[in-house]
Amino acid sequence: MKILLINPKTPETFWSFSASLKFVSKKSSEIPLGLLTVAAMLPQNWSLRLIDENVSPLNDEDILWSDFVFSTAMSVHRHSLNKLIDRCKRLKRKIVAGGPLVTLEPENFAAIDHLILNEAEITLPLFLEDLLKGKAKKQYKTDTFPGIHETPVPRWDLLKMKDYATMNIQYSRGCPNDCEFCSVTMLNGRHCRTKTADQFLKELNFLYNLNWRGHVFIVDDNFIGNKHKLKQELLPALIQWSKARKYPFRFTTEASLDLADDELLMDMMIDAGFYSVFVGIETPNKLSLNECNKKQNLNRDISDSVKILQSKGFVVSAGFIVGFDNDNEEIFDDQIKLIQKSGIVTAMVGLLNAPVGTRLYQRLSQENRIVRQFTGDNVDGTTNLKPIMGLTLLKAGYEHILSSIYSPKEYYQRIRVFLNNYTVPNKVFQRVSFTELKALFKSFWFLGFKFKGRLYYWRLFFISLFKYPRKFPVAITLAIYGVHFQKITQNL
């Protein structure tokens, strides 16, 4: 059996980092981890090819080579997936698809030959068994959340690793929190299911033996969802593994803001080689936090919590949302003040949207406030709901936030705040790669001469070089990220 695995094209968003990737000669920021995991579950005697449309073109000859096309998609891939479906139909090849988008909206993808819904550990083997018997059904689904302690090592060997800025790996699924707008708990549950420490290290060894060095993104919904297992099992083993190999990987992940409340956990993560964390802050409006059930962000000074993380050695990026029912026109300036004060350089600000199946979607459906399909891109300036404050005011305020925080003056000011708060971890071995040196020299030309904010760049360059020499690499990295954010903002 010949299987073509296709990762659909992702549109330009804040998350794509496309403009910044040019500085490091990479084509994509992240790998198609879901497809690589599915590939590892297929029979070993099958022939597999992978095409990631974010790094390579898809030709008709590729599709015609295959017996089946396998794909996966999130909401942001809706348009790309529909194009792929039409292409497979034209070329008379069957398509098998799964992932969050088709799991949440199977009725909108009737043209797909076989729908593998929910988590593949359960539904994919059922499909494969029927396929080999010649009686594969249209749809496979389950209400059960599988354990992931036997999930196979992803087939990273199918990738052209040089095309990617980072490798992805997973430790857990699920999140103990229950934010109203989030689809994570609906898709993956509130119980945090984990891999074993040995299993996780086996996957790291696979990457290590493929000669990958550099950034590794642990893609968990909330990495600290099971703090006990982290502190007792995974992190002690990961600390030992990283130290023995002189820290070949720089880990980043997603976590809730209450990470700042656990000093031991922060210290252990830094000692294991973590350097960056993405947190969901959403809003400084306590009424809105209560509205969306973001309880972990209540009863705290958000800026102080961010500063704690930065002082421990984390580069903090964060998500923000405007458009809650309790937001008024003051929220836009309040968001700007919080972002600038906290020194969160990479601030992903989006309009509130209601993904299908979330508690927010259910509530707003009952209120007749769902007005369109969810695009999956919360930074494209659109929303699928009718906001209380009115769409015109909301969009104008949203554009005001982005034009403010991503103007050169405010952006570089935020980097300065971050550098003042940030402590470079002493325990982590940091090496500067040839790729990073190339990025530095490219920044001289683009940011130092072509960029309209070049004065801010050179000021940051010399201040960080002489005042914060150990922080110089991260300062220039953040300056390069700004190229992408400013490009996306200008296109809104």
C-alpha cells in the first residue's frame, strides 16, 4: 500500500513567523507532528511519503503515486483542506482525514472518503483493520480518551529537517482548566494524560540521533497540567538527560500562568533546558476573566507573574483576547498598558471567537449570536460572533492595539523592559550556531539599514551588547521576530 501524507498549507498568521524565518533560512516554524505520529501507526511494510505544503509544492504526480492520501487539519486549514479534497477527487484518489477540524465538523466534509475522528490511537486501528478486510466505513469515532503511554515514536525521519526552525514533541494531552472559549478540553479532556518519562526520553533520543540540535517545542495543551508527575518523574529524568548531553535542545512549551506560583517547578524546568513559555493571559479585565472561567488568572497581578517567569529565565510570549461581553472601549488601552508594562515582546492579540463545540459556541448559539464560520485564525481581524460592544468598535479597537504594540517604538521599548526583567539561566549551556550567526549578519542589513525603525534597532544593538552582553542573542532574536509581526499587522 502506498500512502501520501499531506500537511495542508497554513495561511499567514502571527504563528507562522514566515518573515522571520528568512533570517535563519528556514521554510516553516513547526513540523506536522500529528501526521508523523499517524505514520508511525501504519503497517511497516507500507510505502510512505510526506509532503508538507508549507515547505514543498504538491504535484499531481505525487497524488497519482498513492493508493490513499492521508491528511489532517485544524480550523485554520479549512480552505487548504477543501482544495486538497477537490484535487484528490479530480485525480480519482481516495482521501482519509482526521484532526480537530473534521472531528468538530464531520458534516461539512462529506466528500472525504474516510473520516478518522477523535484521537488516532483508538480510531485509526479500527479503520486499518476494516481496510485490510476490504470493508472500510465512512466514519470512525470514539467517546473515549486513550492513554498515550503506548503512542509510538513519531516518524521524524520522513521530514527534511533542515527546512524547519524547530522540532515538535508531545508529553501530555488535556488541560485541567476549563476556559469557556477553548476547544482543548472538549477535544482532549480535562484529565492530563501523559507519556512515561522513559517514553519521552526515547523520543528525544530519536531526534538526537537524527542529529537535530536546537529548538524543540513541547506542544502540550498545558505542560504543567500534572505538576506532580512533572516534578517526580519527567523533569528529574530530563535534567539528567540534558546535562549528560550538554543541553543539545532548547525547550519551549505552553503553560498556564500559575506556573509563576511554583518556584520548584520553574527551577526544574530551567535546569532541564527550557528557555521559553507561552501563557494564555487573555485580558486584564477581571470581569472578563470570570466570564470565560479563566480562574487561574484571577487574584493575581498579571504583570508581576510574568516578571517572575522572566526573572527565572523564561522568555514569555502570551495570548490576549478582546471582545468579551464584559469588555468596554477602555479594554484596548488597558491591553496595551499590560503588554508594554510586562515586557511580553511576542504578544498574540486576537478577537474573541467561538470554536464549534465549545461552551462559548453553545451559549452564543442559544443567544443567536453566531454569525459565520470560525476561521481558526484569531489574528485575522475577524470573529464568528456578534460582540456586545458592536463589531465596528471592536475591530477599530483591535487595530489600535496592533498598530500600537507593533510600531517600532513600542516594540523595541518592550524588548528593553524584557531585558531589564530577564535573567539568563546560569545552568544551561548555550551555544551560538552558524545559523544564528547568519541571522545576526542579515539583521545588520535589513533591520540596521532597510528597516524604517533602524534607529531603534541600533540603539537596542549597542545597549544589549554592552549593558546586557549575555542577553544579546535573545535581544537580536526578538528584534528579528518583530519583522514578522509588523508585516502581518500592516496586512490587516
